Amino acid sequence: MMPNSKILIRNVSEIESYDVIASESSLNIAPYEQVIKGYWYEVIADAQSAGTEIWDGQYYRLENIDEIQRGSLQLNLSTIPYSTIRSLIKLGQQQNLASCYFPYHINTGALISTSDDLFVFGQKSTQSGAQFIDLIGGGLQKDELVVQQAIDIKNNILKEAFEEANITSSMIDWVNLNSFILTNTMSVVILFNIKLNVDKSQLIQPFEGRVENELSGLQFFDHESVNELSHKENRLSYLSLIPKLVKNFS
């Protein structure tokens, strides 16, 4: 069984107050080495038959969650191959994984609020045409952005907001840190708050000119409807935390 999504750290400092330390990975997957190799071949085969490309990049991994929960302002980052992440997720769907085998790969995400106080989510479509919503954001990947200081993590979410939704820096009033989350796919989301100076209609128009087509659309929720996310059947169960995270939006 996969873990339930939960908020790891709610009382966060500004991202700039954290120090980034390059660390060795503490993940020892030796007991599962062979099964993990097999799973990755399956992932590649699935991608090929679906006609999608897949590549094995390097994600950053958060090594010291316990220390940060106790108030440490150090982010110890190692790296983990995407192939290991995908294989461990597959393994976690088959059996109970001890937390020492969690990939703890880092994604950045954002709670984005328009000037007319609507929260913006990305809409994605599956191969079968089903639609689901997700936070705007993406993986913290060393191949795309080298993290030397904590401000680089903030730059990653700004890059994702631009690529996925064509949100430019001129549209943004302020950005700060919301929380750290553990998701049901054993990833750590470093979640930011982004306040825009544009309203819904001013966001929909530039969205058409976005760099990537990862999102099929944008979905908007007011404060009432965003609370219902905790009740809806969500494919990505961290969405059930959104009402609590919205309270951290300021």
C-alpha cells in the first residue's frame, strides 16, 4: 500500500532562509535491485506501446525530513534516478514499503491565486481521455536546473508556472513558501504560494501560448469549491490536503 498524503512541515520559513547542502544518498535499494531493474523495463515497454517518450533523468532527493521537522534550516539534497523512482512506486503498489525505501524525490508545486481570488489548477488528460486536476509544478530535476542555493528551488516553480501556464514574472505579485508535503507516490512536494496581479480572464488568454502542452486546460476554484477537493475522488490524493493548505495561503 502506498502511504497517505500528509503535510510534513506546515510552519515554514521563507525559502531563502534555508541552506542547501549537497549530500550522499542514504537510499540503499540492494534488497530490491533485481526487481527494480525488471520494473523499469516494464515502464519503458508501457511507454513505448503508448507512444510516449521516457528518459531517465536525475531528480533531487530530500535526505533530512526529520531534521527539518525539528526546525533545521538545512536542506540536504542528494540525487535519485527517475528509473529508481518509477520502480519504487511500482513496488510500493505491490507491497508495503518501509519508509527507508521511499524515493523522497522532490517536486515543486504552487497554490496560485488570481487577483479575483480564484485558485488555479492545471487540468491533465490521461491516455484514455479521462481528465484530472493537479497543482501547477513539476520535478526538481538536476538535468534541468542545478540547485546550489534555496532560491533555485523557487526559480524551479517559476519556471514550471511559465512553461505549463505561461505565467510570467510580470503577472506575479509575490511568492512565498506554503509547506512541505509527502504524497501518496512517496514524493516530497515543496509547495509555494503565488499571488497574481491578473484575474481569471487575463490568465486564460496567455495560456494558449504556453511553452509545453502538459496541461490540457486550467481549472479555477473559489474558496467554497476548493474546500470540496477533500471530498472528491481524486486520482492524486494529496489534493485532499488542499483545503488545509489554502489556510496557509498568505
